[in-house]
Amino acid sequence: MEIFIQQVVAGLATGSIYAALALALVMIYEATDVVNFAQGEMAMFATYVCWTLLNAGMPYWAAFFATLAIAFAGGIVIERVVIRPVENAPILTIVIVTIGLLVIFNSLAGWIYSYVQKPFPSPFPKEPIRIGGIVFGAHALGQIAVTLVVLLCIWLFFRFTPLGLAMRAAAQNPVSSRLAGIRVGWMLALGWGLAAMFGAVAGIMVAPVLFLDPNMMGGVQIYAFAAATLGGFTSPLGAVVGGLIVGVVENLVGTYVKFIGTELKLTVALAIIIGVLLVKPSGLFGRAVVRRV
Amino acid sequence: MAPRVRLAVVLAALALACVLPFFLSGFRLFQFTQVWIYAIAILGLNMLTGFNGQISLGHGAFYAIGGYTAAILLSHFGVPYGWTIPAAALVCFVAGFLFGLPALRLEGLYLALATLSLALALPQVLKYFEHWTGGSMGLVLAKPEAPFGLPLDPDQWLYYVALAVLALLFWLAANLLGGRVGRAIVAIRDNPIAAQAMGIHTALYKSLTFGVSSAYTGVAGALSAIAIAYVSPDSFSVFLSITLLIGSVIGGLASIQGAIYGAFFIQFVPNWAQEISKAAPWAIFGVFLILFTYFMPHGIAGALRWLQARMAKARGAKPVS
């Protein structure tokens, strides 16, 4: 039982990373109907930025928030410069452009920072925390807490601020929003900025566990895909729930199903993606796509 | 181009390719062998993504399946290497067809997602079945000698094998895509509903295209396993799939000859770029990928077609096609 609870909490911790990255994917999908295949690599690059700031002697949380700001600006620039010209192009074109971004970020990181794995500090204490006689890693609990705080902020932002309302309107009905005086193009760019920020949170939180290297986010991204697919690409809440479920399932399957262990972890994600797409393509919380013929 | 001129150009190119081994040796020749192999793989991807409109970001997975089919047949069962190529085609056809069945329900982005996940997950699976695949160590193979006492070394022989397979598969693809089946495949891409209304069995054609496309890429994988005489899971990472996609986009997605231009690009550009930095090839790949989608969406093949049309117009002739 003790192992079970520990594994569930560990699962929630990794799940919160998947949730943050899945939320980033969903935000961009909602706003621009694009799945950003470069999301993981953008997060990885932001983590390197944070590493640079930390190495320059900045205190942890200052570097953390500075990185979020840089990621936010970077996301906006990418939308304006790279995505905007192909906004109305066929899906294939947009997919190819995001794949191009993926490749560029991956190689830039390798070029600037080399492919050697780097340790990354955690802001949380090293000593494990005991709750009711069960031992938990402090970083795992901190990771969950940080993600929850970010989620709460974003929910408040979208629910209670005029800008959040404008962004939701622009995503749902661009034409009417434009008539109502909302600058739709900029709202979409803001969406990319926010998504890049969530990605940065995911990257910074997962780096102490996985170690920082240019290919760090490959596995995380496939799980974030699985999370977004499970929750539904059209539902931010779904992305979060999906992320947590996928994290817990991954850990429990790794612990209890012997022939899968840790060696076939990515195959579990593939199975989740294909399974969900076959049984319920809209995911748990997404709305089904209805198309006019 | 008039058909007779086109035939002449193709034959001239083929003749040039045939005499190449007498001027190049060792590593240079191997690079050209690899170009023909990549061209076959990219042609498979072009059929699926370019002609049929199904996005695959994971064709490296079928390349890997083809390569491992050949390697396992060679090292565990001692099958003559000539038979491993059709075997790889068959295995990959079935694998592609089966993957294509559920993929029928996935459109655009979702298919891209599923195929990318396939490419990400496959190396782990290959490592897992260690008994057959040799785990992370991979399988080491022996290079085949030229038969019938031909005065060729193994590298030269493999070059001709790859070139012959390339010529055969391109001829087949040109016939397949130029005829009734090809028009059905393109119609499904352009307007699936209208295609269905015209009596095209969309589901069957889509999964068959997936199967044939995988078979092409699988044959390329098998040839590459034999030519390199080694397979390992890490040579089939997700970046292989992306490399094939890049070749496809650069050469021209919905084009048969484009596959060859794309293959030259992905084989030789990294070699030059490597001299700048280890990471440079990928940075250049990424930049080219984005620039091509902006400015040359039909790739090199499209640019050549445009040039021909311009030249024909300048000569006052009526442009053909």
C-alpha cells in the first residue's frame, strides 16, 4: 500500500509536467488549430536560458521568473515571424513549419550548449518529506505545487480579466471578435507566448529529474501528446486531468506490470494515443468535431 | 517535355549513374548508394504524404522495420540476402496496411501525432526484444560478394543492386501514380467527399497507399541494412523520420523525380555542414525546411517544372503540362 501511494504521488508529479506541456499544446491548438510539434523543444531551450541565468549568479526564483518572461516574449516573436505567414495554409504546411522549428531549437541548443548532460538545481530541499509515515520526494511535491499555482493563475487570468476574455473570444470566433474591436492576430500571438511560458515551467521543473540535454523533452513531449489526446485537444481542463492520469498510469504500469517496466514506457504513450484516437477521438473532455459537408 | 525527350533524359541519367562506380571509390561511392536508398524511402513517403495527403512524421519506423527484417533474416536464419528485400517489402506492406487501418479515422494533425509517436517509441521496442534484435548493440552483418564471378567489389555490387531496385521501383511508381489508381489517390487528397461520391473506395485506397508507401520505405531500410552491414536502434531515431520528411519537402512532395533531388540534399548537405559544427546540419535542415515551405512549396521538382514552362514559353512553344 505504501509503495502504491508513493507511486501515485510520483505519478502525479510527472503528470503535472505532462499537464503543463499538454496545456501549452491545447492553448495553441485552441487559438490557431495548430499542434505545435516544437513545444517540447521550445521548453527545452527555455530551460537552457534559465541555466545560463543561474550560472550568471542569479538567485533561483529570479532566474525562474526571468525565464518565464523571456519564454513569453520568445513565443510571441515566433508566432509573429514564423507562424503568421502560414496561418491559413494547409495543415501539412503548418506541421512542416513546426517540425522545422523543432529541428532548429534542438540543434541550436546543441550548438550553443553542447550535447553533454548538465545537472540542474532544484529549489526544493533534498531531504524527503514524511507524511503519515510515508516518504515523499520534496522535489516531487514542489513540482506538483508549482504546477497547481500556475494553473490557478491561468484560470484566474482567463476567467476574470478583460484580456483573458478577449483571448477566449478570439479563439472561439475570430470574425465576430474582430468586429467587436479585438485585435485577433495579437491575441493569437499572446496565446503562443503563454504556451511557451507553460512549456518553460515544465522544462525547469523536469530538468532536475531528467538532467538537462537537448533531447531531454522528446519523451516528455510524447507523453504530453498522450495527455492532450486523452483529455481532448479542445479542453484545457482535459489537458490537465489527462496529464495527471497519464503520469499516474505510466508510474503504476512501470511498477506493477513487469514485462513493460521502464523499457517500454514510450510504447505505453503510443498505445494511449492510438487507443484514445480510435475509441473516442475527441478525448474525455473535448467536444466532437462536427463538419459540414 | 515531350515524352521522347523525357525518356532520353531519364536514360542519360541512368547511364551516368551506371558508369559512376568506375570513377568513384570507397566512401564516395557508398554515399551515392545511400542516395539511391534514400530516394526509394522518400518516394514511399511522397506517395503517402504528397499524393495521398496522409501526413506521416514517422516513416523512419518503417525504414527500421525493413532494416531489421532483413538483418534478422540474414543473421538468424541465413536467408540469402536477395530474398530479404522482397521479404522486407512484404512485412512493411502488412505493417503499413495495419497501421493505416486505424489511421483511417485520424485526419491531418492526429495522424501526424500518431506517426510521430510511432517513430519515437519504436527504438525502445527494438531494444526490448533483445533476443532477436541484439538490443542496443544491434546486429552486425556480412557484406555480400558479387555473384557470377563479376569483377566488382562488394561496395560496387551493392551500388548496382541499389540502383537497379531504384529504377524498378520508380518505374512501378510512375505507372501506378500515372494511371487510374494514381488519379484516385490524388482525388482522395484533394477532395475526399467528392472522391467517395465518384465511387472510389476511400478507405481501401488509403490503407493500400499506406501499405505500398511503407513497403517502399521498408525496401530502402533493408537495402541500407545490407549496405551498411549493421543495424542498431539508435540509427532509427525520430530524426531519421524527420530527415525523410525534409528530403520529401525539399525535393517536392507530390513528385516522383523529386524523391531523387531530396535524397541528394539529405545525403550531401549534412556532409558539408558538418564542417561548421556538429549541430550545423540540423540547423540548416530546419532553416531550409521553413524557407522551402514559404517560397518553394513544390520543392526542387516544382521549381524545375516552372523553369521548363518559362523556357518553353520563351521559345514560343505551347507549354506541355
